[in-house]
Amino acid sequence: MLILGIESSCDETAAAVVEDGRRVRSSVVAGQHEIHEEYGGVVPELASRAHAERITGVITRAIDEAGCGLGDLDAVAVGHRPGLIGALLVGVSAAKALAWSLGVPLVGVDHLRAHLWAGLLDTEVELGDVFPALGLVISGGHTAMFRCESPTQLVRLGGTIDDAVGEAYDKAAAILGLGHPGGPTIDRLAQEENANDRAVELPVSRLGRESLDFSFSGLKTALLYEVRGVPGPGGVFERTSDALNDERRRDLAASFQRVASKAVVLKMERALDAIGDTPRSILVGGGVSANSRIRRESLVLAEKHNLKLILPEMRFCVDNAAMIAGLGHYRLAMGEQDDLTLRASPSMSPATSGC
Ligand code: KG4
Ligand code: ZN
């Protein structure tokens, strides 16, 4: 069964063709970093416009690269929540138009759940060996942990009370005078030879003794004060980030990365203790699952608990449409589908948000 996936929730316009939920026949991602870079973050209105300009070309390329035609598609899946509403509407409208004109089912897919499917793409691992799982979504917009009974049944265990971890990475990069998005750059600097990850002691947020929530704003502020000094009267800083030399920048990046990774892995460990020994695997997804240190430390944790670790291939960590098509296939196989009343929604589904 061939499914076309469409993703436009934030600043990536993406389309993919996936066979039977797993085999990725094509995955096209058109990023918009160059559009948002000068603003230091995603500008929603510019994102929607760029999606509208690119979506048709991206879908056409995905179909071509998959070596099929529109008539070969069995369904269209689309990420319809959560995300920027104007951005989501572009993908949802395109998906509705295609599904209606081709006369094939339309399936709406939750973006967070799809990130947890990403690690299953291009693998043959049996779902029975994966679920129940501890799921962790770490991205620019989200940081949350779930007990996953199945790919679509999630119980939220905790989430960030302030910044998402990717957002903290991006802000830390801005503090260090690096470009946007900063996660990959900090990760690269932190891996340089001679990088000292103990150059400064930054705080690891633990929150309450048993808390499964995350907090990254204190870490970000500690880094800011380290770089620019504690602000004096009127909030004026002692210095700018221009005072940093390359070695110091590298060491601060490494110190930040050590603590960010520790804060994430610590909560995964707590969650495993809290939910007992029922999970079969740890599923990690989202842009920050590309991080070298989090990947390495998650593996150590999984081995310690004798669990399978499912991490996405690098190209499926950040937003993509293959994960949307994959989870769309699963929903269809479960007998679930949507109709043309499918709505784009900026918020998470109640189960995912814990509301
Ligand atoms: O999943 P994603 O593409 O978008 C959201 O759904 O938010 O994640 C993007 C985020 C950005 O914050 C980016 O800096 C971060 O993922 N990121 C990384 C790495 N690669 C991407 N953060 C840390 N280390 C990386 N290697
Ligand atoms: Zn995402």
C-alpha cells in the first residue's frame, strides 16, 4: 500500500511516499532556514507563505522520486496538529484536494506521535517487540515523555514547563553568537577534539524529586550570564558575545551539551523507574534525537534496562513527511480515517497534552 504523506506544521515543507508504513520510497524536505535566520526564530506568516509557494513542487518531486504516479496512491496522510495554524492549513488543504480528486482515503496524523514512528521507518522491527514503549519527543517545539501502549495510544508522563530542549539549544546558540537553528552547530562544536565539557558547571534541572517534567530556561539563563556577565541596573550586560574566542565558544557549547543531555536522560531514567519494567523499548524522536550525546547516552540507558532503543535515522529526526505517511498507514490499517471535515489544529490532542 502506497501512502503520500504531507507535512507543513512549522518551517519544513515536506512530502514523502511510503510503502506499507515502513519502506520509504521518497522523502522530500524543503527547509526555510534562510527565510527565518535573520529573525532568530520562525516567523509564522513567512512560514505559511513559503509553504504555499512550495507545496505543489515538493509533492510532485516526492511522487517522481518514488517512481510512481498519482494514480498509484492508496491514501493521503497529513500532519494536522499541533503546529502553526497558517502553516498547517497549507498542508491540510493540499491533502484534502488530492484525496478528494483521487478518490482515496484522507488520514490526519498527529505530529508528535509521528515523530515516535520515525524510528520505525526503513526497519522491519515487529510492533510487538516495540510496544508498550517509553516515548520521548525532543524537538524545537516540544519536549514530552509518554507511556505508549501503541503507536497511537499515548499517556503523557511529563513535559517541559518552559522551553523545549531544541528551543534551548537554539537560544544557547544565539547567546554564543552562532546561527539558527543552533542545535546542529552546538553538537558539532561539542564534538571537536579538546572540547572541555566541564569548562563551566551549568545547572541540571531536576525539579521535584519525582518530577517527570523538564525545564531548560535556567540552563539557558546560566549560559547567558556566563557569556555576558550578570546584568546590572537597567538590565545592561557587562559584555557582548563578541568577547568569546573560538576555544571558549567550543567549551561552552560542550558544557551546555553535557548538561542538556544529562537533563533529558535523567528524566527518561526516572520515567522507567516510575512505570516499572513493562516497556519493551525506548522510542525517541524529534529534531534533537539527532544529537550525538543524547543518542549515545540513551543507548547506555536502554542497555542498562535491557530495552530496545529505537532512534530515527538522521534524516528522519527533523520534521519530515515519511513519518506522517508511516503513521497514516498504521491508522488506516486500524480502520481509522478522516473525511473532508478534518481540521488543522494548533494544539496537541487531549491525550498527548495531558489535558
Ligand atoms: O523536529 P524538528 O525539526 O522541529 C520541531 O518539530 O520542532 O526539530 C528542530 C529542532 C531545532 O531546535 C534544532 O536546533 C534541533 O531540532 N536539532 C538539534 C540537532 N539537530 C537538530 N539539537 C541538538 N543537536 C542536534 N544535532
Ligand atoms: Zn517536529
